[in-house]
Amino acid sequence: MRPRLAAVLALALVALAATAATAAAAKIDIVRQSPPPIGPIPKNTAYFKTIQDAVNNATKGSWVLIEPGTYDEEVKVEPQNSGIWIRGMNRNTVLLDGKGECKYSPCNRGSNGIEINKASDVYVENLTVANYERTSLNGPGGNEIWWNGGEGSKKIGASGWYGRYLTAYDTGENGGYGIFTNNEIKGSWEKIYASGFNDSGMYLGACQECKALITEATMENNALGYSGSNSGGKLVIEKSNFVRNTDGIAPNSENPGDPPPPQDGECKRENIEEPNPTPMIKNTKVKRCTVFRDNVIKENYNLSVPANESAAAAPWGAGVEYPGTYADLLEGNEIVGNPTDGVLAFEYPNPFEPPEFKNTIFFQLSGNKIANNTFLGNGYAGGKFAGDVMMAGGLFGSQTSTNNCLSGNTFTAATYPANIEETWGCQNKFTPNPAVGYTEPFEAVEYLIELQYVSEHRGEFVETKDQPAPPAQETMPNPCEGVPKNPLCP
């Protein structure tokens, strides 16, 4: 045993030495607005006045370290910059400001703050990006931090997106997305914040098998706190706060945007590249890997935040909205003070084009599990189906919105259908279409349309206005963590 142990230790030491050598050789690109310090500049260190120039110089393993200051520029990370770190030295005082000096006409309208374009394994950490806006409410641009693996391509174009200690906000009307990933797999966000966006604070889309973890996020004062079109598989959102948005959490199946559909939380699925948009979930015991757990989902009533066309289509006032979702798990959350419904789940004809429905996919509500959540004070706005949970599957005749189940929840308001943990309890291997729980199923459709009308015409009910800038957020305790020795991290 001793020779083998000695060999293992020797190999470990060689690996550590190689890692140390790689770290020592990594390029350090320092961004500062004043001239470089007096004296010799260490080997492998360079100074730049703009973040973009530093990124352009970066190659795999490089660190772009940004000193405090306000940077009025767009930053684009291209495939040749894969494998880099972009890190601010203070989350609150390293600011990319879309309003800046208006070098981009007019005032960065139509631009994005940081766009990682088909570059893999890119880390963005410990900084703030604010006020990059669309050209109009529904126009292009307006993404503060965007890992873009190939928007609209139907393909995964990059792998490895990582963000920590990030703040994104907009104080105007045309900020689109705060922190955004699409057409990518394998990533994580931790301790992120977003507010003031007319679509969603954070968005993860177009990944059938996302392999992602989002933890300790705070989303407030957005049209949608979280939105995730056609994203599923291994995806966990946990220990996060969704407060005072128009709606809190909204995973969804979408057609035609961010293909391929649907949003499917099953652990194992066939045909990932060309999935069946309306899969059959065979029973309530299906294994679910898309999980929303241990979150606070509270007081999502904010109609004063502007909403673009797609976000405004979401019925307002729900803590969790499930438009045509499959096999998601909602577990251990506090779902409190949402005016229409704590959970609003429904079959989703998309696009909704009656009476022909020729381009419509009838996404079902199937195989979802809602367990061990605490519901309190939901449904106070009133309405035919306001309460803790409202499930409306199978209302358009397809009758395959089956095998959803609920167990162990604490309810303080009505559920629709009633006695929802009996007929639709998880003790049952099979559960029926929730449409059977309604005497007049199309009253449920009318309820959804009424909530959608309020969202789409929010200016008739409250004054839409700019949302406030947030207070300072928790910065990285040690911004030199993991960074090779350099003038900023001696």
C-alpha cells in the first residue's frame, strides 16, 4: 500500500505544481481610469483605460480586474476570449453606466452592457451594470449582462456561464433583461440582484438540459422576477427572493421564441435536440430535475413597473406562474401576499390566435409537483379563482394536462380545484386533468384573460413609472480570491 500511496502523492504534487505554474503565468489585465502606477510593471500585467480593450487582450486563463470607477462603454466578449474572468474590485463602485456620457447615440439606446457572445467558460463577478436600454419598449438591446449562446439559433452555442456578486438595474422604462443567459448550458449565478426591467430581472432560456444552479438571488421591481422559456432538465433555483415584481417566478413553454420548446423539468428525456413540444408525462412519480426550492416569493403586485409586449402577456399578481410547464418541482417555498394567486398554473395555447389556432401549440400543464410550501395571504385582490393555488389545465379540449400533484402544503386561502391534495394529491400515481374540477371550465379561461388584460393595460390601473435605483449590495469579501499575484493583489 505504501508504494501506491507514494505514487498518488507524487502525482498530486505534480498536479499542484502545474496548477501553480499556470496561475503564475496567467495574464492580468488591469482596468483603471488614471495612468498606470509609477515604476516597473510586472511581467504578464498590462494596464488599460477601457474594459473592452482589456477584454480584447485577454485569452484563456486571463483575468480582467476593474478598479472602481464609472465606465460608459459597451463590452463584448467574443469566442477568442473564452475562459476568462472579468471581476470588479468592488461590486458597488465598479459601475458600467448606460447613460454615461452618451458616446453611443442616443445614450446607449439599443446597446447591451456586457455581452458574452458564444464564448464559453466566462466569469463575470463583483460589479454593477445599469441603464442600458432598448430603443423602445419592445426594441432591441437593453440587456445589462448577457451570456448569448446564439439567440434564435435553436442550438446550444456555448458552455460555461458564471456570475457572482452582480447588480443590474434600470431607472428608465426600456431596460429589457437584467442578467440573461440563452442557448447555453452548464452555469451558475450566485448573490445576484436585478430591478427595474420591463421583461425579467433574470432570464434563462433555450436550453433543454440547462445543468444550472441559481442561488441567493434577489429580484424585485421587475415585470417578471424570473422568466425561463424552454429551459429545463437539471436546473435549480434556490434560496432566493422574488419580491414586488408584477409576477414572481414564471418558467414557461414558448412558441416561437427561444426554440426548441417546451419547458420540461424531467430528468431524462428523449430527443433533446428536437423534443416533442407536448410530451406525455405518464404518472406523478416522474423524476423531476427542474426545481424551485427554499425561496421567498412575496408581494408580487407591482403594476407600476413598465412591461414590454411579452412580459405584459403574463397574467398579473401571481407568486409562481406555470404557463404550459412539464414536470417541475416547487418545494419548500414561502409564497406570501400575492394578490391574485400564490401559484397560477395553466394550459398555454401559444401563440393565442383564435379561432383558427393554426400556428398554435397547446402546451399542457402536466407532471408538476407542488410540495411542502407555505402559502399565506394570497388572493386578496379577489376574483373568481383568486387564492393559494389555481390550476387550469385541459381547458381547450386537449385533455392531456394530467398527473400534476400536490402534497404537504400549508394553505390559508382557497384552491382551485377544491380539495386539491385529495384528487390531485401526490399519494396518487395518476391524477386527472384539473379541468374536471370546474363546473364551467371556460370561466377559468375568462379569469386568465381578465388577469392578462390588467397586465397589458396596467397604465389604466396605476401610474407606470421608473423604478428606483437599489441600495448598495453585498460586495465580494475578498476580490483577490483566486487571483494570481499582481499589483492589485500583492
